[in-house]
Amino acid sequence: NHALQCGYCTPGMIMQSIDLLKENPSPAEQEVRDGLEGNLCRCTGYQNIVKAVLSAAEGASA
């Protein structure tokens, strides 16, 4: 999903995504956005990061 860009936000996004998916294995798009809102992305790659989290959730449920 091309979620990784410059790497500035990657550690925080990964940790927050793991926590989000542990608490809610099947989040809606807005729930992912709300869960990641405290992390800053310099590249403004939020859309791809959200897609990657949703994709991970789908893969985990399969």
C-alpha cells in the first residue's frame, strides 16, 4: 500500500496500529483515522497508512 515513505512517522504509526488492531480487529476507516490522529506524518501519507492498516485488519481476519 506504499504506506512507508520517509520513515519519520513509521515507528509511531506501527505501534499505534498494532494497539488499535488488538483492541478492534475490524476497524472502520474512521476508527483507524481516529486511532492514528496523534501521530504526525511529514509526507502527508495518511491515506496510504490508513489503507495499510485496513488491509492488515482484513488479512488478520482471513
